[in-house]
Amino acid sequence: MIKHKNVLLVLGIIFIASNLRTPLTAVGPLVSDIRSDLGISNGMTGFLTTLPLLTFAVLSLPSSKLGTKIGNELAIFLSLIVLIAGILLRSAGGSAALFAGTFLIGTGIVVGNVLIPSIIKQKFPEKVGLITSIFSIAMSLSAGISSGMSVPLANDLHWGWRQSLLVWILVAVAAIIFWLPQLYHRERAVKVAKPASTANSVWHSSLAWQVAFFMGLQSFLFYCFIAWFPAVLQSHGLSMATAGWLLSFFQIIAIPAAFIVPILADRLNDQRGITAIFCLVYFMGLLGLLLSKNMILLTTSVALMGVGGGACISLAFTFIGLRSSNGAQAAELSGMAQSVGYLLAAAGPIIIGYLFDYTQTWTSSIVVWLIITLLLLYAGLGAGRNRYIFPMDEPKQSPN
């Protein structure tokens, strides 16, 4: 059970998690409207999704250091203010404001991406799986809701894409309110120091690189889907609104796996088996998407993809906690894994956008996603080993 004094912290984590995908997943179903209104190309539309990922890649390491310098709690609070500024700017004008606001949104999100896993490891060392499950559910649920509501808000309520994206500022404001109590008992640094002999060795750890590649490859797939999945579904004859709701379904159906998998992973000494199962589920869903010819098969394929994707994103964050032995190591691994991982993921939407421009078919894109899923399986089999990133730290020999 979670102690009463930690309830406010868990609520704060939930609302922070609700902001880590929502401002981005709301964009995917509206890309056609945005492209038509601003007159930008498919490649530039792909860059709209890639820009936050590049921001994640560049600022993940500084975010880890910022948390160490001023405290994780204050760093996250300041990031929420930046996030709100970005949401406002994105809806304020033309293409320049769109991309500048998107950059600020990415800047605000990256701090929570990096520091929440460190907070979970530091504050809940015996409940990494459970709190990661709660974190993942909040992230997936809010992302699914924003995807499903974007088109109805923009078209049915006649708000347009700007106001449809602006409404998610309310979630960020709520996060600030629920995070305020953490400022009163914040820590100015992660107090558990890592041994001097391990300084900077995270970059020399093959296990850390496997965690990073697993993070990056699952992010590659996720952000490709956020950017282009509605367009892929429309190529199957679905309307824009139906495609948006199926993208929402893809994210919501992920919630049970996102909840259960980290808890199971935390109880297992070795996570390679569970990783293999859900990577193969992901693969089967994508294979069905390639072959689907009717709505029933298509919906089944989307469900399999959602389950596999939900499990993999939860495993990516769970690996950060399980492969590190304390909060300081978790912060370092999180910064490294997300810096490298999101740099890899950033290539996804642009590659897929230009690939479609070149081939004028989504078949080649789905084949690329199938290959990426197999690489994800390979990285996961390495990241799932019962080891810590620093060899001198012996892994636990019994379940938590």
C-alpha cells in the first residue's frame, strides 16, 4: 500500500504524466487541417512531430543535471510553466508560432520525462513497478483522450485546430496546482551519491545502451503513429474522425498492459520473457495492419498494436528503475537513455513523411515499422537481463 504522506506525490505524478504526451498526441489527427491552413509540406508536417523529439534528445542530459542542482521538484514545476507558455504560443499565430510553441512544449515535457523515473526510484524504491504502472496509465489515458477529442473539438464545435490544441493548457494548469505541495518539502539534490569509480561510466555500459535503444525504438514507433497513423487509416478508407478515434483506441487499449506489465516485470528477476511476448504481439498487430482489408481485422490489428505498444513504453520506463540501484543512477540512466533514445526516435516521423512523399503508399512505411519491431525485440532481450548498469552493483536475486 502507498503511505498516506505519499498520496499527494502520487497525485502529482499522475498529473505530470498527463502532460507528457497530451500536447503532442492532440496534433496527429489535425495534421491535415494544419497542413492545409498553413500550406506546409508532408515533410514539414513530420518535422512538427520530430521537433519535440529533437528537443528531448538535446535537453535530456541537461534536465538530469538541472534536477540534481535545484531539486527534481522545483525543476518539474518550472518545466510546467514553460509548457504552458509553449501551448499558448503554438496556437497564437502562423507557422513560426506553431514551431516555436512546439519547441517550448518539448522543453517543458522533457524535464518530466527524465526526472519522474528518478523520483519514482528515489521515493518508492520498493514499488518501482506499481508507481511506474500508475505513471504509464495516466500518460496513455490522457494521450488517448486528446487524440480522440482533437477532431470533434476542431470540427464539430467549430473551434478550429488552434483552439482544439489550446484546450489542453487546462491539464498543465491542473498539474501545477497538484504539484505545488511538493515544493514545500523538495530536495535540492539527489542525495544518494554514486561511487566515484562509476562516474560517467553509464556511457560505457552496454546494458545502458540497450535500455537507450529500447527506449528509442519504441518511441520511434509511437511518434510515427502519432504523426501518420490517422493518414494510414484514411488510406484504408476511413474518415478523418474515425481515424482519430482509432488512434485514440490504439492508446486506450494499451492501458491494461501499461498497468500490468511493470508490476509483473518488477516481480521477475529477468524481464526477457515478458519483453519477447509483447514485442511479438506488437509485430503481429503491424503485420495485420499490412494485410487488413476490412474493419474487423483492422480494429483487431490496432488492438494488438496498442497492447504491444503500451507494454513496451511501460517496460522502457521500468527498465530505467530496475537497471539502476538508486535515484542518482536512475537520473543518470534516464537522461542518457532518453537523450540517445529520442534522438533515434526523432528520425521516425521525418523518414516516414518523406518515404510516403517518395512512394505515395503507406505499405513501405508499415514494412519499416515491422523491421523496427524486430530490432526492438533484440534491444529488449538485452535490456531485460537481471543486471545493473554498473557491474559492481549486484542485482537482486529475489523478486521485490
